[in-house]
Amino acid sequence: MRWSDSKEEIHKALGKRIEADEELSPPELIMAFFEQEVEPQLVQPTFITEFPRALSPLAKHKPDDPLVAERFELFIGRLETANAYTELNDPREQYERFHEQAELRKAGKLEAFMMDEDYIRALEYGMPPTCGLGIGVDRLVMLLTNCSSIRDSILFPLMRPESSASPQEGQDPTDG
């Protein structure tokens, strides 16, 4: 299976249809399968590589495959614990990707990036080769304490959402 395969080829290769929005692109469809079927099985520390460039707008593509991003995610105990990638530092390519993302956002994909002219301008001044690594400390705490809810691992109680109890219709929310 490749990121460039059609939806029909993907469904055939997976041996089943994925319960997902019909508007998903082929890379999004493969990722939906991964999230539904593979992630729950990743108990041991596992590095996942070969992410689609289309879903990694800030990452460089691999030199030998323009459809694949230089990116990995680390899973431990069924949790995504880290996300890392080589940052794209070509201002023209980044502009094109932001433009593609902005078009997707206009079409209703709210998770798509918006155009960031300031970032493009900064890239035009020059950016050395860099990479990014994000490690979720809250997820590490979950793992180390065998905690099942990320809310319980948030270090700052004021950042925790308040109880889900909402005022009854017509009731003043300031009344105790």
C-alpha cells in the first residue's frame, strides 16, 4: 500500500472498509485505519515512520520519496508519547503547503493550517536544517503512574476542565 493509492486500492489492501468520513483523502484514510486498528495494539515502545507528506505540512519530504515525510512518532502503552520531524526550511515549498492547507481549511477541514506569511518571511531570511521533537510529559506521567485519564496527569489543576455539570436551562450559572 502506498500513500498515492486510490481509496478503492486502499480498501482492497486492508481487506475491509474503514468507518470514516467519505471525504477523507487516501492518506487520511490510511491514517484512520492506523488509528482505529493499529494504535490500540502498540503496547511495547514502537517507532512509527513513513508518514504521508500531505498530513505533515511542516515536515521535509524524504529525498527518495516526495510523498513521505521525514517524521516519526513513538508509541508506548497504546499512547502516542513523542512526535518528531525534520522541519521544512524551503520558503517556496512551505508557502505551497500552507496554500494547500488554507484551501483545505476553506473546504471545511478545521485541523488544516492557516497561511502564515510571517513564518514564510522568516524562512526567506534563512533557516538552518532543524528538527522538532515533542514529548508529552503528561502522557509520560500517565504511563509511569498507570493512569487511564490524561486529565489526572495534568500538573496544573487550574488547567483541568471543571466538572461537566452544566446549569439547568433557565438557571443562573452563578447560583450555587
